[in-house]
Amino acid sequence: MENSPIRQFLKDHGIQEVEAIIPDLAGVARGKLVPAEKYVEEEGMRLPESIFLQTVTGEYPEDESAINPSEIDIVLKADPSTIRVVPWAAEPTAQVIHDCWYHDGRPVTMAPRYVLKRVLDLYAAHGWEPVVAPELEFFLVEPNIDSDYPLKPPVGRSGRPEIGRQSYSIAAVNEFDPLFDDVYAFCEAQNIEIDTLIHEAGAAQMEINLLHGNALDLADQAFLFKRTAREAALRHKMYATFMAKPMAKEPGSAMHIHQSVVDAKTKQNIFSAPDGSPTPLFFAHIAGLQKYLPAAMSLFAPNVNSYRRTTPHNSAPINVHWGYDNRTAGLRVPMSSPAARRVENRLGGADANPYLAMAASLACGYLGMVEGLKPSEPITGSAYDLPFQLPRTLAEALSLLRDSRPLVDLFGERFVKAYGAVKESEYEAFLQVISAWEREHLLLNV
């Protein structure tokens, strides 16, 4: 790392420790904490390849065919553009996101960051450049030490917990001003560019919108923001949770993805013609999302809990209809100028890995563009009143992904195999748990 930007950053900021991190399949930060002096001397950090077969519970699936049976190491190489301070650390600490490689120079195709890069390379081959803007919803809750107890809204500045719905309430956000002061400060220190903060429909449910930009950079920012929100909340004796459906009587939390495509050379939005009208590529992009989103659903709804959010009359999409300025549709085209013409994919949950959700959303649109697909007619009423079009369980979603040859070819066989093995293992673990609902309604009645 002689004379590298990373070495200079560490020197300029007096960094003592470095967090060398990668996002795993669940979007969890994995890696090593290394003294700064030792980090700059390393040619590349090493981790076991099996880190990409680790489930969210820390277990490993029975099917380990996606990795080398010798349990080999992979090499982590830093992306210098991702180095940031860790603003909540007690000692001067930096964090760097890494890409993963085998010793012979091949990329680790199971790595979520690589999957997104693979999709972006397909766009680049056509002279296209996606632009995305994610919106992340999350709940603030009281600390929940016993997981058998339901979650509760936290107490704010008034000394009282929130009750009822407070959509877009400024006063409800102000209840947590000290926490959000930390969130904004932490984000500024990490170059996480927040556009807006609003109060969503649920009790103590918030939404952060990130400024639009390059898809890989925005995935990095969303990945880091989740950790930032959790760290800030802990400072104020609260939890920030990105579960898709954390509370039974509250709406779920989404990760909406606004997406458009510009010409790589001119930077003009290819969804709009010179006269301002929508182009065939715009409609083809929508059509690709309509056709392939159901098969890609496990990347937007990656956990058993995710499917509790996408149920009828739950303020979440249940199909892939599209419409102009229609929030009931899975695909919304916001009112905008021709230069800002875009599609908002509203299917994803906040629990999705941002790299994989963005990769999947852009992949579906890409397939529509290269296949020249045509969408259905836009709807004008409520899409909630129309039939369900999405898989209802994680098992069904995984089966649809495996059976979609275009998506498997696009994401790569090894990634799909590894992802399916991990998620099926989590699903089987969930099936071993007997819920309170089953004991209450089935114990003495069946």
C-alpha cells in the first residue's frame, strides 16, 4: 500500500485501527479489526470462503457444494473509494469495504458486491449507466432483551411512547431529535448523503431517503447506513430495526428503489426522448420488472419475516402492476421532469441486502430492455384490489429464482446455488419454531 490513498487517509486522520469489512449474503458486515500499521503492510486480508455460506443465525447449510470442499481462504482487496472514519468508535478507527478474490485472480462470484458489479457491467457494455436512489424505512423500538416479548415504541423527549399513526409528523420526528442529531453527524462523517428524513405511518417508524447516484456507491451507503442507525440508536438506549415486519399491528418497512438509466457518454436520461416523451426503453424497463420481479423476489424479501409485509391491505405491494404516481402499485412512476423520469420499485423490504436488491431490480429492468418487452397498461385505481402476483413464502420465491434461466445466467450459477442453500437452511430453521399463535389456537382445538 505504498503511497496509496488508504495509507494517506490513515495518516491524515491519525487512524489507529481499521475495520476491513465485506457484506455477506444477508448484508451483515463481516471482516477483521486490524491495527492500522499492520493493515497497510498487508497485501490482502484473508477470510474463509465459507463466510458466504453463513446463515443469519451463524450456522451453515447442509448443501455446501457452492464452495471448495477444502475450506480455502479468499483474499480481500480494499476499494479505496470506500474508506471512511468510524465516527462512533472510541479510538480513531477507519472502515474499508473490500472486494473478494481467489488466489489465482478470479473474483468470488458469491460476493453480493460482485453480483451488483456484474449487473452494472452488463449495462456498461451497452453504453448505459444506471442511476438509483434508495429509500430506507425502519422502526425505533425499546430495547428487547427477551425475544419472546413483542416490540414496543420507545419513549421520546416528552417521556411518553408514541401511539397511533403519525405520518409525516414533524413533532413525532422531533421526539427523537437527540438521536437524529447523532445520525446526521455520523452520516456526514461517512459521506452518506441523506436527502430527507420523514416520519412514516407506523409508531416510531422513520424513513431516510438517500441522494441519487451511482448504484454501487448507493449500495455502499445503504449498507453503511443500516449500521449507522443501529449504532446511533444504541447510544440513546433504543434499537433501530430494519426487519420487514417487526410489529403485528404496524405497517412493514420497505426499501424502495428509484431507478433510471443515462447514456454513459452524454449523461442524458435514456428514458426520455429529446421532445420529453417517454422512450421505448423506458417502457421495456418497466416490462422487464413486471416479468422478472416475481422470480427475483427472494432478493427483495430474503427472510421468512419478509412475507408478513407483502400481504393484502398492509400498505405494501402485492403485485407488479405499474402506474403514474400510484403508491398502491409495485412499480410507481413518480411525477417528474423528463430528465428525472424514473421507476420506483416498491417491492423490497428494508431487510434486503442493498447490493442484491439493487442488482436484482436493475437486472430485471435490463432484461426487459434487451428483450424489447412491452408492459401492461398502467393502472389508475388501487392495485391492492387486484390479484396477488408475488410468491407468498421464501420457499416459493427460491424455487422461482432457480427456475428462471435468464436470472440464473445473469447472476451466475454459483451465487444462486449459495444463496438458495443459505436461505433454505434459514427457512428450515424457522420451521422448527412453534409460535404463540399455534399454541393459542391449535393446542386445544384441533
